[in-house]
Amino acid sequence: ILNKWGMSMSSIIGKIAIWIGIVAQIYFSVVFVRMISINIAGGSDYETIFLLGLILALFTVLPTIFTAIYMESYSVIGGALFIVYAIIALCLYNFLSSILWLIGGILLIWNKYSKDESTDENEKVDIESTENQFESKDKITKE
């Protein structure tokens, strides 16, 4: 079922899940850097901690943002990349982003391959006429 923008509901849910996962990853990066600054540096060397946080954010957030922006054109590749990102986020103990990216990646791949001709609303099959065709074939073979 398509909405007024021509997108399926599962496609919209997948995109929302991916962007919420990106926001959760950004929050996770900020919290992670804050924990490191309190525990390791004792709150004294903020320039090093800021640089570490910036590098962490660059390597964990930017690839997901670029993939999310270009996922319209390359939905299968984007879906596979988000499944890989989900595994990486799981290794970083970011369970929320991991679950959301896994769902989003599966839905991206699912939407690409579930667009069959049989799901088109314009091609509705009349069940009664199909049953009548089978019955008439049975009568012909019995005679």
C-alpha cells in the first residue's frame, strides 16, 4: 500500500528507524566521550578528550549519515551497510542503534524485492471467476 508520496509504509518505518538510530548514535558518542573525560583524564585534559570524541563521532556517525542520504538510489547496498553498522554498533554496546539499524536495513532490502506485480492494487484477481474457471475445466475433463 502506497501513501500519497508513493512510498510504502514499511519504507517509511525503515527510514524513521534509521534516522532515530543515527540520533541515538550521536547521543551515544557524546555520552561515551563524557565518560572517558571523567574516568580517564579526570576532567583535566579537555583538548585531547574533545579530539578523541570528534574522531569517534566521525568514524561512527558520518558513514551512517551518508548512507542514509543516498539510500534512495542504492537501497540494497544501503540495507546491507546498515546491517553491518548494526553489528558494529552492537560491538560498541549501543543496543538501541543496533536494533534500529538492523530493522531499517532489513526493511530497505525487503522493499526492494517485495515490489512484485501481484501486489499492485490495479491488478485485483477475482476469486470467484478463478474458481469458476477451475470448475469448468473439471467438467470438461470429466466429459
